[in-house]
Amino acid sequence: MIDFMSRIGASPGRSTHTLGLRASRAIFDVREKISAFFNVRDSSRMAFCGNATEAINTAILGVLSPHDRVVVSALEHNSVMRPLGFLAKDRNITVTVAPCDEFGMTDPERFERTLKSGVKLAVVNHGSNVSGSVAPVEVLGKIARSHGAVFMVDSAQTAGIIPIDVEAMNIDVLAFSGHKSLYGPMGVGGLYVREGISVRPLKYGGTGSNSDSDDQPEFSPDIYESGTLNAPGIAGLGAGLDFVLSEGFERIQSHGFVLAQRFCDKVRVIPGITVIGPRDRKRMLPTVSLTVRGIDHGLVARRLSDDYGICARMGLHCAPNAHRALGTFPQGSIRFSFGFFNNEEDVDVIVGALKTILTTSP
């Protein structure tokens, strides 16, 4: 990012001077790289956004028309549920929730039963930011397509941990975040829209193309990229992708799963703690949520931070529907997310801190 700002510093797609062309080339290179990462055959179908939420809003508001029907999983984030809630009031759309089991797993047969009355859009959270469960998107995508629904996947939690192939997984629309497991900076994400899927843009304005017309360009990615892109952030995303590719999915997955399993095994035996999700963490995200009986979760999180320097998220995690499905609403849970730069010592420190807090809190 510093290299982009110090060596280039120009706005991409706006000028033909040397620095402008270098900026455009830098953006193009990352677009090619992230497209290959998701097996997107035509990189022009990949648009950059400010974050996954912007990408999700673009797709939901751009696909749905009045009185359309939508199916979502029971684990959706507010980035999905709030635009749908707005459209339920504004365009009279109907939202149906496909249920999950007590571990946060979406059953394909129950998912298909929700699609039989004509659904325009099916939205699935690839990985839950609450339970850590990973949806069988390849199977769900095949089902959605067989019923004529546009299949959209929110990969904010999984991109960089779980391999994603938009072709093999039958994904029509993909939203991703750059600042999580792609190791890019905050303020950058992206949206893939398969050719043949019509999505109206969320924003209208200057794109550097068709400047003689008052109409928004109709071709991708320009149709979705009005205004100056976060070019330094996109450059940082490219560096994050390089890191993920150099380490490899297998090593990143294995490291996170080992830490999450170690943590689960140790905290499950602590009286008063309940871990959300199955005992076996295989094929799940290294995200672990737990509840603590008899102690306010806010107090636990504050003591973890103030006394031990441990950063944990407590509450509903912007996913109240997931907590309703998992039986942890309205109190929510305390969540620990293990990344590539954590180690087993970190896990043991957290476990020790939790034991102390539970035995010393009033």
C-alpha cells in the first residue's frame, strides 16, 4: 500500500499519463489475481467494492424486484438480513428462512423444500461468524440452479481459508471481504456476477468510461465501480493474496483447525462453559463461540481485554438470526477467532484466563 501511494499515487482509469496507466495496471493485475483465486474465467465480471456489505447490498438490491421471493439460510449476517428487511417493506418481497440443525449446519433437503414455489434469489452464508460451520455450497448451488434461482454466496468468513471455485460450486454471485482471511486492509472487498445475471448497480457516477453519456455504462466491471476506487487498499489486497497463495490453503486451514480444536477440547471441560457447534472441528472455520453460565458476557470480555490483553468479541456478532437458530439469543456468545499468526501458547493463555475469570468473578 505504501509502495502504491509513494510510487504511483494516481487515480486508476482516469488518465493516460504514465502514473495513471501504472495505477490502472496495478488494479488490473489484482483483478486478474483475485479472479483466478475464485476460478472466475472472465476477470471483467469481478468488481471491487468498499467491503463485503457493499457487495451484498449491490447484489440484493440489484437483483430483486417487487414481490420477488428470496430464500436465505438461518445463519445470515445483518449485511444480508437488513437489506432484505428494507426490501420486504419497500418492494413487498417475501423472505423464507431455510432451517439449520443445532450445530449450524444447513440440510440440503430442507433447503430444497423452501425453493419449490418459485424463488428469485437464494442467499447462503458460506461460513458462519457465530458457529464456524461451513455450508455445503456446491450442493446448495446445484439445488438453487435446478429451481431457477440466482445463487448468491457470502464468503466474508471463508475466502482465504476454504477454497472457493465459482464454477464447481455453482455460484452465480459471490461477495467477499478483503480484510479477514485474505489478509488485506479494511475498506476493500469485491463482487462477482456471473455472465447472464442481471444486477442493477448500487451507485451511479463517474467511471472513466463512456464519459460523453449521462447513462451508466452497462458493461462490467465499470457498471459497479462508480467513483474513485480504493487503489491503495486493492494493492494491499493483492499483497494479501500473494501471502495466502505462498502459504497455501492446506497449511492455513490445518493451522487454524488445530488451534480451534485444541481450544474446544480444553474449554469444554471447564464448568459453566458451553461451546457452540459440534465437538469435531474438521471442515469448520477456526471460529469458536461459547457461552458462560452465571456471568455477564460483557464482564468476561472486558476482563479478558483489560487483565490479559485478549481481544474477544461478545454479543450477537451482527447475526441475531444465527443466534436465534442456535438458541443463544438474546444474550449472544463470546467469540474467539484464531488466525495464522496465533499459536498453541495463545490458546493456553486464553484457557487459563477463562478459568481464572470464572473462579474469581462474583
